[in-house]
Amino acid sequence: MEFEMLYWHWLILGMVLVAGEIFIPSFTIFWFGLGAIVVGLVMTVIELSFTAQILIWTVSSVAFTVLWFKYFKPKMTDRTTAGISRDAAIGEAGQVIKAPTEHSRGQVRFTTPVLGDDEWDFICDDQVSIGDRIYIKEISGNTLIVVKLR
């Protein structure tokens, strides 16, 4: 018994990958999900060999990823800080992407830019590790002082 990938397999795979972005907020698997949906849509029109399916999925996924990270994302980042109050940033929550050590500060990423940037160095009195959620308690120069969400 041989398994054959049908158009609806690709559509389901694409939807699962796109939905998986909710749990893995890296904004990369989203593009692989869109690539799978492209393969599913192409297969509704023409029949493809498995090799052609994988090729179309790879090319479309890479194209979506490159377009996003090299073209669209840089144009969408608001780099201005005019009119933005530092006090408005207090309480914003982000995710640790680099845990602090005794020799270096940690890094936190926010889903929306805080004061013009979505990644910041931070200091935290609590022990934090990669993936922990933290929120801004205070801003000291170019470093955030944060507290771990419990």
C-alpha cells in the first residue's frame, strides 16, 4: 500500500502550520504553511508528482520567507519615537530570547515595537530562561528593567 499526497493533504498541512504559529511565535513556520497551501491549490488544477510537490513547496516557502524578512518586515517597522511616552511602555510584555548571565544582559522580544524597537537588552532580579514571559517595570537608558510574569 503506497501513500499518495493529495491536494487536501497539503491544504490541511498548510492550515496546521499556519495555526502552529500561535504556539511558536517566530513568524517563520507561517510561511511554510502558506507554501503548503500553494501546493494544495496548484494540485486542484493539475496533477503533480511527489517530487514536483516538494519542489513547489520548497520554492514557495523560501520565497514567502525571503519576501517577508528582506522586504516587507523592514518596511513595516516604525523606527520613530516621536510622541511616544516612555511611561506608555511600562507594563508591556515580551518573551526572553537570550537569558542573562553574570557577564551579559538578557534580550527580550516584543510582538509590537516598544519605543521603536522590538528587541531590547534587559536586567531582571528574577531567574529567567529563554521563552519566559516578562514585562517592563522600568526603563534605564537603553536597558529595560523587567519582572518575570508568574
